[in-house]
Amino acid sequence: MVELLQPAPVRSHPNLILHCGAASTSRNVVKSTVTPKPTATWTPIPHIGLIEEVERALKANGLKIANQAHSLTHDKARYFGLMEIHNGVSHADYAYVLGLRNSHDKRFPAGLVAGASVFVCDNLSFNGEIKIARKHTRFILRDIPSLTQDAIGRLMERWHHQPRRQLK
């Protein structure tokens, strides 16, 4: 599990938009969600598995989670989450955020969005400056680590340029 930082600026938890039946929940409830058995063409992944893969990639890159929010809907078949990410330097006026989603009802692929402007909603809106998605097919467990690492790497590239953007 990634070490959680105490945020320097006072912010509420990430703004996860829930108005279509999803409910905020704890990580422990997400962890207890049962993942359906795979079929010949569909391989669902545990919601907590996606979260933990993101945490591994963050830790490997020296990043920490400051705040996070999780939600479930459709009898726990759909997961939505947000994580505020810090790289050791806190900024009062901006933070990078990762949005996650996963489904056990074949409604949408496992996905991650990242950036300074991220929108995750239980109405299936899912936007960010960086976006990856992977269908729940046979090789999802093989592909998710490299896709996640790629997204975190692209986020870090943007991080190095953000202070210069603010000066302009």
C-alpha cells in the first residue's frame, strides 16, 4: 500500500461527482467487493486490484496519495475513484489527480485518467489530460501494469512543466 501524505494545503477530499446512484464508500468496502468469474472472452479484474496497481506505480515513481475518494454503484459492479497525488512538493493552487473506474457488468473498460483537470462521474463521464482504458479481455492482467506505468510517466512529464506554466 502507498504511504498516505497529510496534505499541506487544506482541501476536502477529491470531488467525485455522484448523482446517478453511486454512494461514497471506504476502501475496505471496495476491497470486499466480489469479482465475478471470468468467461472465455471476458476477464473482470477486482476493483481493489486496479487501485493497488495504481498505488504500486505511484510508489515506484516516488509519488504519494494525499487524499482519495471511492464509490460503488449497481450492486458494487461499478467502481469510481479519485486520488490526489503529491510528488513531495505541495501547491496551494493546484494538485494532480488520478481518476479510476472499473466495471464487473461489462458496461465500460478498466480506466485511468490523470492531470490537473480530471472529471469522474457515475453518469460515466470520465475525462482527464491523460487517459488509458483496457477492455476486460484475456490479457488485461498482463497489460494493466504497463498501461498504468505509462500514464504515471506521462503525468510526471507534465509535472515538470507546470511551475513554468503558472509563471506565464
